[in-house]
Amino acid sequence: MKRIVYLLPALILFSCASNPEEPKGPVYNLNGVALAGYDPVAYFEQGEPKVGMEDEVVTYEGLKYYFSNTKNRLLFQENPTKYLPAYGGWCAYAVAETSGKMEPDPTMWQIQDGKLQLFYDDWMTSLTGSLKEEWNTDPKSYKVKADSNWEKMNQYDGYLNVIFLL
């Protein structure tokens, strides 16, 4: 198990570096649709991930959020920040361990301290162990690291934006 833990950060770094086509904005999205079209409210209200519908949509901070029903859309409109995922929806473990933005699997999720967290998952994690399971070996420590890294990552993104505007 110890070798697996050492391999996880290397796997994350490889995945981040080897996939240049991945979107790297502050919020995980595909073609302007946040959370790959999953309903952010469903995690809280229905206790499971649900794919949203294109006719139940809200544009928030330039991204489209899809909802699985009208009630969820209205709840989001009342208080969007309550339902927005931690770390912009990027893999929480990658943010904690590498300060990297790695595409999450919206079906690998949990709510910690009232915030939705998403995690990366693919065939490789079936061999090395789930990043969500690893996170849950010490959730408080991982959250502290991820919170700190996310703050630094957002400062850095801001500096880049200023540099490119000059």
C-alpha cells in the first residue's frame, strides 16, 4: 500500500502533463458547460450525481450550469455559491498534492464541510487505488493542503491574467 501512495502523485503529474487538450480555466468546464453538464444541486438535494438538461440552464460567471429539474435550478439561482464545487470542480486530490488542475469524474464525489468535492478516476486508479479513498485516509490534512494550494493557484492565475493584459 505504501508504494501505491507514492505512485499517486506521480500518476497525477503524468496525467496533468500528458493531456494538453484539457481545459485549464479556474472552473472545470467542457465547451463552456460547467461540471461536464452534471447538476451541482443534485449532489446535495438528491444525494447523487445527475446529468442536467439543456432546457434547465443557468449562466453563472460565464459558464452554463445544467440542472436535472426546475427545483434544483431555482435553488441554485437563490444561492449559487452554496452549490459550487470546491477548487473550481477540479480533482480535489490533485489540487492538494500537486497544485494541479486535473479533470474530475463527476461520479466520484463527496461533500466535506458543506462543499462538493470531485475526484479524478480512470482505469489506472483501479490498479493504484481511488484518489477519493486516499483523500479519506486523512481528509482534514488534505483539505488544508488543497485550500492553501487553491488560494495560491488563484493568485498565480490572476498574475498571469495581468501579465497578458499588459
